[in-house]
Amino acid sequence: MKVSASFLSSENAPKDLKLLDLTDVDYIHLDIMDGKFVSNKTMPFSQMKNIYKYTSKRLDVHLMVDDPKKYIPLYAELNTEYITFHVEVDQDILKCLQMIKDYSIKTGLAIKPTTKISTLIPYLPYVDLILIMSVEPGQGGQSFIEESKNRIEEVRVLLEEYNIPAIISVDGGINDNTKSKCLQADMLVAGSYIINGENFQEKISSLR
């Protein structure tokens, strides 16, 4: 199981990023919020771009924004492996996916807990990652929504049915108890569980 660490709940991001850099975590998960798609807002790109000073890990960027096209070129400049945006945006989704591919970055589509999984079907051939939100996006420290287990399995069946090699990532309320509900996933995104722990590596290892 791959692990992507979010520092959304960090009170000292530079310090925590340096500590994460010493672990075997696969990715640093960047939560980008515009205050529109979700009510919270994260630091501007002018500050976020300095992440390279604290970690050499590849980035797994999650855009919780109304207008992905505005953010894709910015985050494509960083050490980014995946850029994921939401299937619920009122945008030309295929155009946004193509824009990410044009930067030779892997594409991801995120889906909220109440959106029908079938909404993803038209875009499956164009994505490298499906991000299943197991909490309502926009805030760290929430509890895992139990129904997410079925949604993960539903996406797995869809990917197999359409012969799509995309990976499944799960984000929200992930810890050593809820990981057992995500056995059909390929990657777990954990924030509070890792960041609030005393030993980051121990927490990461417990999710694998």
C-alpha cells in the first residue's frame, strides 16, 4: 500500500515536512483550497512553491478549487507526480485532464462522498488515479465515512470492467483502524494520523 502524507493539519509545516522527508512516505499530499469549492482556503502558491526547501519527496496535488485550469500550470512547476481535481467542478473536465497530461504529469479525479460513482465513467480512460473522498473535502481531522468501503469496491469493479490501470487513492479519516476498510485501494492519504503522532515513520509503516 502506498502512503501519501497530508500536512493540512500541521501547525508547523516546515518542521513537519523536514521530518516527513526522513521517512519512506511515497508522496507529500498537497491540499489546495480556494475558499469557493470548499469554504477553507490554503496558503497562496507564492508560499506553497517553497515546499522544495523542506522536502524532496514527489508531490500528490489535490485541487479543491472551482477553476482547476488556473492552478494546473502553477503546480506543474513543482516536483509533482499527480494533479487531481474534482469531478464535481463546473468545467470542461476532459480539457483539464489534457492540460495536466500536456505537462507530462499524471492525472487524477477526486469524487465527493455523495456523488454517484457512475459520474466517473466518461473520464476513466483519461485518468491515472481516482481519489475517493472518505470525508467531506475541505477540513482535516474528520471521521471516516463507513459507506466509503463500498464506494472503493465499486470503483475497483469499474476499473476492472473497463480495463483501466488507474490506481485508487482514499483520503479522509485514514488511520490504522480504518485502513482495513480500504483493502481495494492502492494508496492511502493520511494527515492528522501521521502529523499528530510522535513518530511519523511508525505511523506511515502502520498504514502499509
